[in-house]
Amino acid sequence: MPSWLDQCRDRVLIIDGAMGTELQARGLAPGESPEKWARLHPREVAEVHAAYAEAGADLLITCTFGANPFKLAPAGLADETEAVNWALARIAREAAPKSLILGDLGPTGEMIEPLGDRTPDEIRDAFARQVHGLADVVDGFIIETMSDLGEAVLALEAAKRLAPDKPVLVSLTYQKDAEGPNFHTMMGVDPARAARRLTEAGADAIGANCGSGIDDMIAVVRLMVGETDRPLFAEPNAGLPKLVAGRTVFDESPEVFAAKAPQLVAAGARLIGGCCGTTPRHIAALRAALE
Ligand SMILES: [Zn+2]
């Protein structure tokens, strides 16, 4: 069945940039639950979504990265998981009625058996509650910043069971090996293996986000090409993190970021957005560079 995702075969689709750093610029304190803050400040969240839509993003990601019951528990919101996801997705939809909206699913922060004490069913059920809240509002899902391939597959299964018609994009976060040209997630998964496993599990697009700037992301995309027939996507950070006065900053300019985007496309990426430190200015520069 054709879906909006098929458009990326003809043109590169643009995903939005960072949410966390944009909310911090509007008052979210370090360590505070972004989802709880977002519910109390819907206007600020809407402003970020609208800014990305105006900058030229085709796809906006809901502010639900940590809206799974495990991550919501410390904020006292675990019981309201479905309602939190629905409300935050509605903010994106209302802020940008013409944009495609992707429901964001991030890591639970829990370890799965045998490394940890959570069962696969518990993890899948946690994602299912998020999907349940998001499904009626969003056009698809993005599972991102995963380092455990097993957890990524459980999130994918939850999305596919409850919303089988909606495309699911799945992305892991890689760091470059100290020696050699390959990359691995914190849990030891390399891009080629992830691409094969996620294809088999039914992901509609496969990608990488966070962890590195655009230079390393080009290398990661090259490692996935040829391992899957699904479109590839990439959301690099605005350069590598730097520690300035005790704060982590990402300072690659929109111009530098956008100037390298054609290389990312040449490597094989069909959807491109930004992760940590990217702003609406980065996305506007990206759009201009790709047109
Ligand atoms: Zn990031």
C-alpha cells in the first residue's frame, strides 16, 4: 500500500531538528522531565513545532521521546502515559496542520533480560501504551537514539501491532570505534547488522541519529547501504559535543551543517533531519542546500 514515505524515493524528505535544546532555550531546566514541562507549557512546544514547519521540515517529531511509563514514573505521570502522548501529539498537529507528524519513541532506560531484569513483554507493553496514545494523531512513528537492537525491535513490534498502516522509522545511535573505520552503539551493535535485523523485523526506514556530527553520519550511512532495501535516514548532531563552562554545547553552524548535506544524500540518505544542537536555522539551511 502506498504511503507518504514513498515520496522519499523522488525527493529527500526533511525531518525537523532538536527538541530538547530548543525547550531548554525556552525555560526547561536540566534534569527536569521534558514531557512534564511540555504539558505545562504547550505554547512553547507549539512554537518549536511551528518554527520547524516554517523552516521547511516535512516531518515533525512529537515531544514524546521520554513519554514511556518507565521514564514518566519519576515525574508521577506513568499512569497517564496514554493521555500524555495523546496531548503532546495534538500540540504538534495543531501547531502545524499541514505537516506530517511522527510519534517519537525513545529508549526506556531499562535493561532487558538477561542483562537486566525486564522481560521483553514488559518493554513491548510500555511502548504499546505510548503507541496507543499517539496512534490516532500521528502519521507514523520514529524510534530513535536506541543502542539496544532488541529494544528497538520491541518498540517496532508495538507500533506495527497497534498501528499496522503507519510507517515506522527506526534509528540507533553509533559512536566511532577508537580504532578502525567501523561504528558501534553502546551495546555493541554495528550499522550493517542493525540494518539487516531491522529490515527483517519490518522497519519502513532505517537510520542513525545523535552520537556524531554529519561527517561521521556520512560514514554510518555508507555502512548501511547494501544491507537493506528500505530508505535510509540520518539525524546528525550539530557537530561534536564540546564542554564549555561545564555545559555540553554543539556549535556547528547551520551553514557548515547544510553544506555537507549533499554528501549525506550521495551516501544514500533519503530523509535528513537534525539531532542535538540543531535549530530551525539548521533546518532552513538544509532545505535551501537540498533545493
Ligand atoms: Zn541527539
